[in-house]
Amino acid sequence: MAAGYETTSTALAYATYELARHPEVVQKLQTESDQLPLGNGDRSDEETTEYPDYDVVAQMPYMDMFVSEVLRMYPIANGAVQRSASEDTIVQGIKIEKGNDIFLWYETLRSFSKSSENP
């Protein structure tokens, strides 16, 4: 339970930080949010008419891009991909012998914007 709480609060903290740094992003998100239809027609209570439902929010492309970018810039869960060299090779002047293990850390990939399609 602590892991879910910690990862969520950390992601929200980074998102809030980026929103504070970029008021133009806040404006774009507000504009996108203002265009959402409220409710789905299945219920008539006040909550349904005040807030968009999950299916509507899931169709917010700018919000999706914002969240993806925050998670790229500030990865919450770290990890790595491990590969073993199947033959001797040289990569950018570094000799890698057959059988050597290579670890590619996710955080390293995400920290370089040129490794992302459109950061």
C-alpha cells in the first residue's frame, strides 16, 4: 500500500512542479478541460453533471501527452533491460565481448529527449 501511495504522490508532485513552471501548459490543459462534455447521460445526479467521467477524461490528448512527458522526465519506477552480447562487437568505440552482460537503465533513456519521438 505504501508503494502505491508513494508513487502516486511523487508523480503528482512532479506534475504540479511542471505546471508551476509552465503556465502556458496550465492554460492549454484548462482549455482542453473546458471543452469536455459533462456526464455520460446514464446518471442524473449532481456529481455526474459537475465532473467528466473517466471515459471522457481518457480522451484528452494534451493531458495524456503532459502526463507521459512528466513520467518521462521524472521516472517513478526505475529498472533496466539486461542483454548478453551474442558475439564480439564494438559500439561507439567500446569493445563488448561475447557473453558480456549489458544493462540499459530506463532512467538514462528517459533523460535524453532525443530518445523520445517528440518530447
